[in-house]
Amino acid sequence: MTSAKRTLQVLGVYLLIALCIAVMLLKGAQIVGIPVPSRVYMMLVFSGIACFALVATAMIGRFWRNELRFYDSPPRWWLWGDAGWRACARASPCAPVGLWFLLATGAGFGLADVVDSTSATDVLTDMATGAFILAMLTVVVGLSVALFNRPRLVVAPHQRAERGALVEWRDDIRHRRRGRARP
């Protein structure tokens, strides 16, 4: 991994930690009685999504080349079995794309709220709406990749031969039914 990518990942993690600390400080300020505008919280959420998108974007190349060992086996806390873990891994390249579209949606609506010009507000609102539609399309593609392993273009090369989660779950149910004794 290049040092620039590593630096980007470390920076993203540090920014997430800083955002968590900022949220705790703001909550503490509210408890003490200092008013905190809701827009501050929205900016923190926006910054958190941006940090996560940065880190996920930096990791996508390693995932695509099958250099990450994180997805090899599910962790102990994972509740949905091996098929669910593989489905999540297959769909993970869709996450950064959807996050960037989600950020564009928030930026467009946020700027439309601030801009005074009616025509600029209309353009920003239309752009934000388009970005939101693209974000939802990314969610649909991610679900399709997870459940059916289609479209193959979006699936990492080392996972294209896998079956979708629905097929794995169906086969597992059939296998369990055949294993039981019939009365």
C-alpha cells in the first residue's frame, strides 16, 4: 500500500475520533445549559460521513485486488452467518459510491438553504435530488450484488464465481430439510 493511501486512512480514523469527541463536548455543553444549534450537529454528521467515505474509498482498491483479509471469515459478533458475511463483502464496493452521492445530496440541499437566489436554489435542489436518486440506485445495486451477485461488473473479480446470498440461504434450508427424518 502506498504511503499516501495509508496516510489518508489514518487521517480518516483520526477525524472520526475527533468528531466523536466534538459530539461529546457539544452534548456536555447542552447539559450545562449552553445552547447548541442543530446545524452544528448536521455538520458533524456530514463530516463523519465524509470521513467514512474517505476511508472506504481508500480501501476499495485493496479490496478489489483481494488484498484485504478482513472479509475472509465473519467475526464472532456477526449474526447472519457465512452467506450473509460474503454478501456484505460483495456489496461493500457500493458503499463509498453511495456515501459520496449522499454527501452531494446533503451539500446541495444545504447550499440551497443558504443561497438567496431563486434560480440558484432551484438548480441546487435539482442537483441534490438527482444525487439522492443516484444514492438510492446505489443501494438497489448493492442489494442486487449482495443477494444475487449481479451485475457482475460491480462485483470484485475474485468474487464473481460466488453464488448470491439468496441461493446460498435456499440451498442451506433445503439441505437442513433433507437431513431431518420424515415421519
